Amino acid sequence: MTGYTIAQASQKTGLSTYTLRYYEDIGLLEPVERAANGHRRYSDDDLGRVSFLLKLRDTGMSLEDMQQFVQLYREGDESAALRHAMLSEHRQRVQARMEALQETLDYIDYKLAMYANQQDSCLLETQAERERTS
């Protein structure tokens, strides 16, 4: 049997072996193929599913919502519209968070510019003071 051991899958995905097992236990991943010795063997398709789940997780989707999405996926084409709606709503939430983060980043840039101007002013004052005293 070919495939990746759980340690290799962990290394490739960045998830701990515990988390990989947990994702399988809660149904986010289909039961992984097993070698003759009973050890898990992850396929490229398994790792692709993990990659997608990580993208959902990294964008703030809850485990419960991911479980719902996976369940809808397992229902086949009949649930495609529901999956589309679910991802569309998630995208809107991600977009709103990105806009809020951009506002925060813009404010940080403003503060950095303000502090840079203060430092420039202090340097000019220090240089002028040195010139007066020399």
C-alpha cells in the first residue's frame, strides 16, 4: 500500500497527528485507508481535503460549520446550492473581517507616520541645539 504515514501527513499539512486523528473522529475526514499493520495511510486526496479544511479554519469557520459543509458534500450534487450558499456567506464574513483589518492597518500606518514625523522633528531640534552651542 502506498500513501503517507500520519507523521508524513502531519509534516505536509502542519497539523499535529492528534488533530489529524481528531478530524477523522469528528467526521471532517473520511476514515483513512489503513495499511496491513493497521496504520493510517493518507492519500493525496486526503491531504487535499485537509488543505481545504485548513483554509476554512484559517478564515474563521467553526468546526461545526465545517462539519455541516462536509456533510452536505457527502450528500452529493443535490446539496450543491446549499454548499454554495454556505461558502458565499462565509466569504462575506471573511471580506468584512478583511475590511476591518485594513482599517486597522491604515490607522497603524497613520500612527507610524506620526511617530516618524515626531522623531524627525526631534532630530532637527537636536541638530539646531548643537549648532547654537558650538
